[in-house]
Amino acid sequence: MTPLAGARLRSTTLLIALGAAVAVGVAGCVSNPGPSATPRPSASPSASATPTATAVPVPTPTPSPTAAAAGTPTKIPCGTLIPAQVVYDFNPNFGLDSAFTPRGGTAAATAAAANGTACNWLNQTSRDTFTVSVARPAVAELASLRAKAATGTAAAGFGDAAYFSTSGGVGRVDVFRGSYWLTATSLYFASAGDASPLLKAALGALN
């Protein structure tokens, strides 16, 4: 082998060795990716428990008072309770007050609340009045009314029992007959006798 050929052979061998080394280094630098990790499915959220509906108690409505509890209806026209002629004979200046509304706390208001009748007559000259009312209250209420009236002066000749009283110069007669409660109120009544013609007419209307 000539010296030139030997030098070429050594060069070729060196190049081959360097190429092999480079190939090995490159192969070592490239990582093997391997199979990609499959993402684990996220756990499905558990269904929240459906809340159990709590039964709400329905309040029991309070029954409205029956007619019997408030009193037996006693609706008598005012012109029947005290006829016009009786009013005229008592005092011709009086006329029926069709716009009358009983004032709270009066006997007339109590009678009206007990499903009764309350009537008022107005003096066209002096504007004074007289009021007559009638009702059939519940038994307990009737007994209470009678007990209160009994603190007045007993008056004979009207119903089962009658009582006269005054307050602020106004006279009042309470008459009880059976389940009926009849009242007459006016400053014209200085005694039960002053209301006599009106009360007798009213008692006659109850027959």
C-alpha cells in the first residue's frame, strides 16, 4: 500500500467513525414520546338530593259570626214600629230621619249590631230627636243588657220588665218582653211615662 492510499484509508475510517458517533448522539437526544396519556374523564357531579317539600299548615279560617250569635234578625220598618199618626200625636214637629246612622256606644247602635232596627225622628224646629230601637239579641247579650238596665228605676206597664235612666239630661227607657229588647231615648223623656205612647206603639208592632 502506498503512503497516499494509507492516508486516504485512515481519513475514510475517521469519517465513518465520526458519523457513527454523531448518529448515536442524535439518537440519544431525541426522546421517545411513548403513548400520550389519555385524560381520565372527570367524575360526573352527583345529582343533588331533591329537597323534600315541607308541608305548610294552612290556617283554619275563623268562622264569621252566625246570625244566631249576633242576634235574631228583627227588621221592622220605622213607619211600622212607630206609625206616623202616633208621632204626630206625640209632637207634630217631629219627622222621620231617613239618613239616621246610630252613634257608636248608643242603645240604637247596639240594637243595629244585633240585627235589629234603629229609628230616629227629628224635630223640624229645634232639631231635637227621639230614637227608638228594637232587637232580639243572643241570650247571653240579652241577659247582660237587662242586668245593666236594672240599675235604673223600674217602670211598670211595659213588657215583662222596664227601667228608666238618665244620662246628660237625656232620658232612656229599656223594655224587655220575651226575647225582645226595646229602647226609647230622648231629652224629651223626663220619665218613662213621657215615652209611653211611643213604647206602646212599638210593643204593638212586635205582636
